[in-house]
Amino acid sequence: MATRVIGWLLLVALGAGAAIIQEVRAAIARNDLQAASKLIAEYRAAQGVTPEMLEALSWLARGALAAKRYAEADEHAAETRRLALEMLKGRKLDDERHLAVALGAAIEVHAQVVATQSERGEALRFLEQELAAWRNTSIRTRIQKNINLLSLAGKPAPRLELDAWLGPKPPAQAEWKERVVLLFFWAHWCPDCKAQVPALARLQAEYGSRGLLLIAPTQRYGYVARGKEAAPDEERAYIEQVRREAYGALRDVPVPLSEENFKTYGASTTPTLVLVDRQGLVRLYHPGEISYEELAPKVAELLSGTTH
């Protein structure tokens, strides 16, 4: 009883929409999918279908996927997608952030469920169809990430846009030949990106003279510290400030500045790391943090030319 009282107090304090997402995520973090499902059902009975409820349902789909409860995950993803599409009959996807998050997650979960069933081709066809449908929206990058997870390894590295940058001028892609290239996609607001810096600085110190080239693409997000909206020039200055203060160990690393790079490489997760061999082929595509201990052997192997 006390737990339920606390839950409803949280709903009042934060607003029902924001609270349901937090409560469902907390239940999933405890591996209590049953409690998460009950929370969503209670909220839906009281508030109806809202963008926040759909985001919470998408988190339940992600939780079931992580628990390898694939049929359950796909069921939640399908319901999220169906309800989101119904809601979109009267609005644009990016008019409501929670709706975009929900639909993007539903697409991701379904594709990953299909891929786990050894139907990679079917998953890719589904993702390509969704990419065509949502190319001009915020979830394009997330869909591209899932396409890249399934298909980018072993293919030529996509073209990087290098017209604008911070720090040293980035070398043209044609100049990458005979270098092993590590791309580090980061965001000025991202604590996990800052946590990745020591491993990257160590890699650069140990392997830079042997042919490792580190490039750190970033992009504008439309805001600066504490979410304050900012014009492009103001945000660029803020990114440079963050780069100098939090990424000093990588001060000699070129930083291409382009939203298109993030879309092309599907860097909806920051950091995203991409390792490219001397022939320009992608050998590692990794959304999220990765340790020095995981990265170093892969870099050393590519530099020694022992991979096939």
C-alpha cells in the first residue's frame, strides 16, 4: 500500500506523463516487467493513450527484449507502433518528443527481434521501409543505427561531411588510406562521451605513431547548457568550450561538425565508435561506451594487418 501511495504522489509531483516513464523504467531496471506492465495498464485506464504512455510501453518492449522474452517484446513493440500511427493521423511525429521516442523504439525492437530469429534479411527490409517512411524526421538516425548494426561491418565506411570542423582540419577520406581510423561520435551534453575519453587518449598515445587516426565527429542539437535554446553560432562556441574543457586529452583530434554525419552513421546513441581498416572497410560499429581493453586488441590487429 505504501509503495502505491508513493507512486501516486510521484505522479502528482512530476505530472502523470513524466512520472509513468520514470516508474516504468525503474521497474524494468529491477527486472520486474510485471510491475511495469501493471503501471502502464493503470495509467492507461486513468489517462488514456498519451505520447508518454506510448514511450513507457516502448520501454517495456525494450525491457522484454533485454530479458530475451522475444514474443513479449514484439507484442509490446507492435502495440506501441499501432497506437503511435493512430495518434499520428492528427499530428506530425516531431511535434511530440515522447511520440518520436516511442515509435523509434518500437521499430528498433521489432527489427532486433526478427534479427534474433536468423531473419536478418527480413529485418533489414523492414528497416529500409521504415527509413524511407521517416527519413525527414528525428527517428531517421535511430533507424539507420539499426541498419548499420546489421549490415555495416565489412562495408566501405560511409562518406563523412567535412565542410565544418573544430580543432585541426580533418583529413579528407581519400587520405585515410593506409591508416586505421577510429571515429568517435560524441555530444556536448553526453556524460558517457566524457567517460570514454581516457580510453581514447590512451589508444592515441600508444598507436598514433603506428598509424591510428582518431576523428571525433559531433553535431549541433539546438541548445547549450541546461537545455537553453541556442542559435547555431552560439552553440558552436559552446561546443568548442566543452571540447577544450572536457576533451583536453583529445585536443589534437579533428572534430567534424555536421548533423548529416550522425544521420549517415546512425549515431543516435552517444558515444558511437566506428573502427575502419586500412582498406577503408568498417570492422567495428559500436553504439555506446567501449573499454580500452576491448578496443586495443582490435586496433592492434588492424594495424598489424592480420585480419581477413
